[in-house]
Amino acid sequence: MEGTKERSPKEKWYEKIRIVKAQTDLGKMYYLVDDNYDFIPLIKEYLNMIQARAEREVSPNTVKTYCYLLWYFVVFLKIKGLKILDLDGKPDVLAQFKLWLKNPYRFYENIKVLNYDIEFDYVEDSLKATTINAIISRVSSLYLWLKASNRIKENPVVYRSVMVTQSMRDKDMLAHTRHNRMIQVNTLKSKVPKVVPKTVEQKDFKKFLDSVNLLRDKIILLCLKEGGFRSNELLGIHLEDIDFAEQGLWVRFRADNSNGSRAKAGYGRDRFVHLPADLMSLIDRYISSEWLESNADNDFLFVVVNSNTPSNNGKAMTKSTLDSMFKYYSKKTGIKITPHMLRHTHVTEFAREYISKGKQINWEYISKRIGHANVTTTMEIYAHLKPEDYKKEYQRMQSYKESKRLGNKLK
């Protein structure tokens, strides 16, 4: 049809191998199916096994991510005319798979252009090293399960033993309990350069905040920055989770939120996040104005308001709506801000506050506040201190040592 854009080979593969949602005894799940809507059997069994053996229910969004990662592998096998079990004891095929992933034009490998007078547009599909590693990890996990369940005789994933270094031990909070000095390393995974996620400068945040029209959106921005919430945690908050007396919000796990949001921690791991008094006042004002005017048919705190489609007003706000909001204001202000950047900013500002007051950083408190299971994650990934922060801490320690030395002299 004239004017219809030709689909890229990748888009065509998305029609041949699809990610679909299904309601099962395990709850809402995602699976991979072929163009006849038949399940990819071993992938289905593998995903069910992950959900069944999990200590707490695995988020449907996490399962969907697993499907996305395994999608590349299933497509590769289809292109090569192979089946999952054909890789039994064949690490060379997995090496070919990784090379295929690294090729940004991987979907054009088997395409022959018959008419050389016609220009053929190649659409690049570059994958980051972290994404490739995630795909390799998921495929490796699949084959570990296949080996453990005696579906294959020899695992095609090759591991090598390496000595545990001191830096590895420093990152492992329970290193003192482990006696094995060797660990198994997946030979297919690449070393990824450490990239420090960005934080938001105060002046940029103020400009971004000032450009926002809706009170709801201002509150979302302030909650993310002042509370360090994850996006889905914030969207999953109900009116009953607000505690004006204690001045804060409860983050509670609910598996059946209509907007698909859920806290990451799981059942029985609720946490309370204290917020500034003026922010709690804004929440109170929002509920009595925009929230009430939306005629909400639910008790979610954040609902659709002032929509161009009136029938959408009052519905629970979704992650896609939140992301669209951030994209809109980022374009409007020329300042790119994402919800996760504000989470990093929250941790960093908390740590700096301790330093500015000359106190030791309470990493355990910060870690619990933002819902981390491991304090090391908070310290290594989420706090982005500047040289001046380290200088202040050094000066504080020097002052402490000097006062201690003088005290000893006076004794």
C-alpha cells in the first residue's frame, strides 16, 4: 500500500516470536509464543520454574524482561535452524550467538538484495554491553536448569575458576563466612566499564519543577527526590498508605494493583518513608483538589487528571503515563531527568548532609530508607560524592585527630 512504511526485519521477527501475557495458576505471567501462538515449550517450563521456586512472587514485569532477553536467543536459533536442545555440549554455537548479538545489523545477515538499483536502508540495532551480558546470563541460567533437569548431558556454557580477589571480598558483605577462595566465571560475559549514573543538580531540578503545571506532577517529582522511591512503588501507593500524623508514606507490596505497579520487596516487607512537612501539605491539597475533581473510581494516590480524553480522568496512573510526563517536561525544559536519576540524587544528597554536619554517614539507614536489601549496593552504586565531599570528610577526620592529640597532651 502506498505510504505504508516497510517493516524492518526485527519488526517482522517480533511477529514471528511474540511476548504475550497470560493468566495462570501462578498469577499473571508472560511467555514467548510463535506466529501460531504456540508456546516455546522449554522457555515456558523454565519461566514457570523460576516463578514456582521463588521465595516471593516474581514480578510480571521481571518475567517480561526475561522474555525480552530470551527472545533474542530464540530468534537466533530460528535463523540458524536450531533447537534449544541442539546446543547440548556445543559452546561454539553460544560463541556464535554472542558475536551475532554484537553485530548491530544482525537481522540482515540472511537478506539478499536482488535489485541493486534499489536503495536498502539498514536499521541499526546496537545493544549495550550490559544488555548483552544480561541476555547471556539468562541463556546461561536456562542451560543450568536444562542440565540440572537432565534435559542435556553437557552444559554448552563454559565456566572457569578464578581466585577471589580482595576487591571482590570488599564488595561481599558476607565474605568472612565463605571458605572457598575460587569462584566460577562465565567465559561469555564481557567486562563492562563502570558508568556512574547521573544525578540532578539543584538548579536544574528547580527549573524542571517550575515548568510543571499540575500539582500532581510537582508532588511526584518531589516525592521521587525527597523520598527516593522507585517509580512503581510511588504509583502503587493508595490513600490508606498516607500517614499525615507520622508525616510519610507506606510502601506496601500488592500483587493485584490495577495499574500493574508493585513494590519490589514482596509480601511482609513494607517500609515507611518520612517526608518533609511541606510536601505532606501539598499531598493533602492535591487530594482535596485535583484528585477529587478527577472523580477517581479507585483509591490510588496518583490518578489521571486534566486529560484531553475526559473518560481517562480518575484512572490509576500507569508507568507509561509517568514516563511520558518526564519526556514531555524534559523536552520542554531541555533538561533530561528520569525518575531513577532522582532516586540517585536522593541518596547522594542524604550522604552529603551527613558530611556537611561533620557526622559519619549512616549507610544502613539510607539503605533501609530506599528499600535496598544490601547496604553495599547503596554505597557503591547510588551515592555519587564529589571531590569537595571527600575534602570535607578528610578535613573532619583531620580535625578529629588533632583534637584527640591535644586531649592526650592535656592528660
